[in-house]
Amino acid sequence: MIFPMIINILILSSSAHLSTANSEITPRPFEKIYAFGDSYRYSDGPGSATGPSSFAYVSNLPYGQTFFHHPTNRYSDGRLVIDFVAELLSLPYLPPYLNATADKSSGVNFAVAGSTAIEHEFFVKNNLTRDITPESLGTQLSWFTEYLESQGCIDTKATPQKCRAVFDEALIRVGEIGANDYGYTVGSSVSDETIQELAIKRATDFLEILLYKGAKYVVVQGLPPTGCLTMAMYFFREDYRDNIGCVESVNKQSYSHNTIYQAKVEVLRKQFPDALIVYADYWNAYSTVIENAHNYGFKELYKVCCGSSGGKYNYDSSGPCGSPVSTHTTPPFQYLLSIKKKSQ
Ligand SMILES: *[C@@H]1O[C@H](CO)[C@@H](O)[C@H](O)[C@H]1NC(C)=O
Ligand SMILES: *[C@@H]1O[C@H](CO)[C@@H](O)[C@H](O)[C@H]1NC(C)=O
């Protein structure tokens, strides 16, 4: 599933967790954030978004209408989780890495909407390239490496001081990654087991490299209950629902993915005892919102507020939000899934 939607909940109290563990007195604020993951689109410029056609509409209204009052190339009506994290730490919103002129002194966002954990070549090999974002976690790592080199940091052994300057006051957030890998292979001959194994391996290897390079404070986010996303709700029959009303098999899949991923994170904690690695439980945060929707002001949990076709979910893969045929309802902030987007 592609993850354009971002729920306006804060999944982690990163500053509290991370600082209390490290100092007894005053929490020391982070000076920078480096973010990775999916669903945060970089752009070369307004209206010139490259990549898959279904990603061509993020520069159009209604994206951004409620909070920023104009589209900001976020796949959201409002702020993304990373924006709330930046606010909590009194830091500016992170610029995307590919914006060469942006001020990157308070951090960089390397995440890309539609990004996969597994390298693009895998999808090419399996004939699954239609409308897939080519940038994977590996791409994000090469951008980050490029960035580190520009700061003189190779790794903690070769260039300890330069790397300390990059990492000492930095929060690293490895946001949700992997849901697109499953989404892109739905209905193909690639099994979910293969995706699970490869996606977790790629994400774990990625973390290991970050830690080896010198990362000290890392927040690792798992998958949400992907069976609650509109695409899953639309494609699976009504009798395959679980106790929170979502697609049972898909939710089980993301749950088990997270369980294995957390075990791998635990191994990394032992391997890098000087680093602090926090797991952000997206799955339970999201299900808590689903189960207590009214307390959070949400009226629609599964239907998209911006899409086409009408019907129960207003879902039509050929009329993504922001495209000429889509319509949107107001107010979008009462919708958990504020936009719909084409997937394959
Ligand atoms: C890049 O960053 C600069 C400086 O913050 C900003 O003015 C510009 O709009 C950004 N470009 C894009 C395409 O977002
Ligand atoms: C991909 O498509 C090509 C050409 O249609 C075909 O020869 C090949 O077997 C396909 N590969 C897979 C993994 O389906």
C-alpha cells in the first residue's frame, strides 16, 4: 500500500524518551533531525514532480488546504508526523534533501513518497514497475552517504570528530518503510513471505549502516495496521474483517512484520550498546485512533475525503486526489485517510 495519508497523531514522545535516558537534569534538545522513510515527497519545483504518474498531483489543492493553506508537496492535508516531531523539538520543518538551496543546518528529510525498502531492481525483475517510485531505502542511504561525505564524515573509526559533529546532537528517524513493498506486489506472483523477509532485511541492514556510521539516537517506526487502509478495505470482502473492523489477513501481516522487525532492532541494540534505539509503535497508535475515533475528532475512518467514484470508500485507482476528476469533501480533518491515491 502506498502511504500518502498521514494521521495527525504523534506516535512517539521522542524528546522525552531520548533525553531522560541520557541526562539526569535538563533534557538536552536535539539540534538536528535526519529523517528517512516514505510518504514525504521531495519535489523539484511546484508542478514538476517527477516519477510515477499517480504522484503527479501532490502540488494541487486540496493538499495542504487546512494547515498550510496551499499545497506543500506533502501527501497530507495537514502536517506530517515528522513536522510534529520538528515542532516538539523547536526545530524548523525539515527540507527535502533534493532541494539544493534549502538551509540544511537543522536537518534533512531523505524520505520519498512511495519509497520501498527493497531496491527498485527487484520490482523491475518481477515486472512490477508500473507507477512505482524508483527511490528505495538504498537510494536514501546513498543520499545520506553523499551528505555525510560533504560533512567530512566517513565512519566513526576513520573520521571520529567529523562524524561526531554530524551525529552527536542529531535525532535520526527511520520512519515507516515496507508497506509500499507489500502494496506494489499485491496480486503478483511474489509472495508476501518473500516481501516480508526482504523488506525487513533491507531495513535492518540500513539501520546497521547508520549505526556503524555513528548514529546515536534513533527512532525506528514500524508499520501501521495496513488492513485498515482504504485500498485494503476496498479490495477485500466485508467478511474478512477483524475486531477493529479492518482486513484481518492484511493486519496480521503488518503485525507479524513489526514483531520480526522489533526482534532485529533488539539485536542491533546489543550490537551498538552506545546508541539509543527507540521503537515507535505505529501499529498500536493507529489502532488506538481507530478504536477511539470520536475522541480524536475523526468521523470517517476508511473512506477517503478526496478521491473519485463515490461509493462506500470513494476509491478509484484511476482518479487520485488532486487529479482533475477527483472531488473532495470538507472538512478533510475529520477524515483519518485524508486523501486517496492511485496504487497499482
Ligand atoms: C527550496 O528551498 C528554498 C529555501 O528554503 C525555498 O525557497 C524553495 O521554495 C525550495 N524549493 C522547492 C522546490 O521547494
Ligand atoms: C517479465 O516479462 C517478460 C516479458 O513479458 C517475461 O519474459 C518474463 O518472464 C517476466 N518475468 C517475470 C518474473 O514474470
